[in-house]
Amino acid sequence: MKFAALKRLWSAKDLRNRLLITVGLLVLYRLCANIPAPGVDRDVLDQIISGGTFAGGGALGVFDLLGGGTVSNFSVLAMGVYPYITAQIILQLLVPIIPALKQRMEEDQREGRQMLEKWTYYLAIPMSLLNAVGQIQIFRSANPAILPNYGFGGGDLVPTLGTLIAMTAGSMFAIWLGELISEYGVRNQGLSLIIFSGIVAQLPRSIQQLMADEALRVPALIVFVLLLIVTVVAIVFVTQGRRNIPVMYPGRRMGYRQSMPVRGSLPLLVNMAGMIPIIFATAILSFPQLAASFFLDSATPWVRDSATTVYNSFSTVPPTWFYIIVLFTMVAGFTFFYTDVLFQQQNYGENLKRQGAQVPGVAKGFKTQEYLSKVLRRVTLPGAILLGVIAILPFLVGVLWSALGSSQTAFSAFFFIGSGLLIVVGVVREIFFSLETELKLRGYDDTLLVK
């Protein structure tokens, strides 16, 4: 970023106010993130954390990292904005399945997006409630005394409802703050910045955990720096990657003259899905362990043994090879699936046909959409592999560190290099481009980025 651009950015009053509002709302979010949920025994919580429950990652580890320690603190904002993201994914996947939704999106995309946004908010509420129940159950499987008055019978009903309502309200409050940032702060970056602030807030603690093991302190730091550099380069390289499909646009008639056809391009991104496959895959993989936790104390031997096997197979402390292989497969597979669903919704074949545009050598309409989908699936392959490697990278380091005899908390710092770094790099890029666009709209032709 150039100094002149920074000066221009700060001298523009409206941009300066947007930046200050963004910082203020993020500070408010981080302050509220330290408010514990009602009914939690803090002493028992400290025992669970010291036992390494979050060292290996998993769904709770992912959400704790992305939430800035809100999960490990059992905060009212423990679920962050992820119920909204989950609801958004579910509705996007339902659009091609439900004919009424698909027809609504094809007839008027703007009205269809507004309808999906409204229903996303509605669906986020029950998703927040379900996530709160799931998180509480996972904590109680580690130590039931963490919520001594939790239960749906007798005198525990009111405290239980109070805890669930507080956590659900906290999640909706985080979503609301994200919307305020998008409207009054940095445009369209509210939810991303909420997640970004949580990841950055966790970095000092991760470094402290990395340096906790005196025997492996130096090699851990060297490996951390090397992985950090390699991962950033790989993320930027793949994120910037795209396949430009040539498109011929028809010429325009200006009076009695007809202009020549214009040659353009349609970029197909290598990583169109972003961070969504990792979040969705880790959330799905948390369900078997959550379901098994209900039957660990069963009186029937075969039920108890089966539940124990499932619980240990999906364990992340320490991580198992079964979990690592399944996670990589699910992330890579869901990347292809989610990318294909998003691309089909955009329906480039029909949109290009309406504009009179055509991909050279390909028939208009359905054939164009079929050709673009085929090319996109090939382009998505390196992006899917990268996301899969990023998802399992902390667990691979965890296996290595466990083999070297290190404590479980020592390798948790490497969790930042995986999922967290992907979001950090992506959000920083989007903020740069957003601010660059704002400056160009105000007549500043230089760029914020050094190219």
C-alpha cells in the first residue's frame, strides 16, 4: 500500500468515518466476546481447557479459532456468525432442488436474493439454538459439572432456557454487528471482518502456546514460519488463479453505423467456494462424535462399545488418521459440489444468450452452460486439493508433534496456518480491493496494491 493512497484514504471524510465505525464495531464485538454464558462454572471450564480439548481442532477448534476464543471461553457469542453462514449454505443448496425457489431466482434475481436473505435470517435462529445445544453437549461430555443446572426437567428448565436464549441472542447480535459494518463501515465485508477479528485476536495466544514447549521451541518456530510463508504463497497463487474463457459480444448499432463484435472474457475462478467447504465439512464431522457422546454411558455393552469406537474414530485430541483422511475427502468433494451449485444458479449460458454473446465454437444456451461447467470442474481441481490440504495441515502437524512427545497445546498454534490463514489472506485482499474501488470512485487513479 502506498503512502499517498493511505493519506488520500484518511483525508476523505466519508471513508475515514467508515473506517472508524468499522474499528469501533469490531472493538465492541471483542468486548462482548468476553461475556460468559449464564450458568457456566468457570472453574470446571478452566479444567476442560487445560486438559487440551481445543488443542486438536475439530469443529470446536475451528469455531474457537474463527471466533477468537469465544468457544473456549463459553461466551454468549460462542457461535459467532456461523449459524447465519450455515443457514445461507442450506438455502443455496435448496434453490436447485425446490422448483419454486429456482423459478423465483430465474425470473427476478434481485427479488430472489432479497427473499433468500430474509429466510436466511429466519433460519439462522433455529440453527443458533441447535448449535448452542450441540456445543453444550460436547462440553458436558468432557465434564457434566460445567453446567450444574442444565436439564429440561424439574427446576433446571428455567436456567437451561436462559443459557440457550442468551447464546442464541448473542449469535444474532454478532450477525447484526456484521450487517452494521457492511452498511456503515467497510462495504459488504461485515461478516468477514467479524471472523477476521476473531482469528487475529487468537494469534498471540497461539504463539504463546507454540513457545510453551521448551524442548521443541526453536524447531516449532522455524516450522511455523516456513509453513506460514508457503501457505500464504499457495493461498494467494490459487486464489488469484482463473481461467479466462473467450466470449464474443455482438456489435452495437450507433445511428447508421454498426460497430464490430467485441472480444471479451469470462473468468472462472480456481477457488470459487472460498472457506465454505472447510466450515461445512468440519461441522458435519462433529455430528458423529456428538451423537456418540449421548451413548457413552449406556447400560447396554454393545451400544456403549459402538459409541466409544465412533467417538474415538472422530477424535481430534490427538487427531486420528481416519479423521484426517475423511476430512480431506469431504472438503475436496464438497468444494466441487458447492462450486457446481453456485455456478448452475448463475446460469451463464442463458445470460450470455440473452446478451447475444457466444463462446467461439460452442452453441448458445444449454451447450454453453454445459461447456463452462465442464471447464470449471477441471479448473476447480487444484482449488479443491488446496482446501483439503489446508484443512488437514494442522492435524498433520499434530500427529508429528505427538510423535515427538510434545504437549497437545504446543501444536495448536499451527491451527492458525490452516483455516485461519485462508480467511485472513482472503479478507485482507477483499478489503484492499474494496478500498481501492472507493478511492477510484473519488478520482484517485493510483492503486493501493503494489502490482
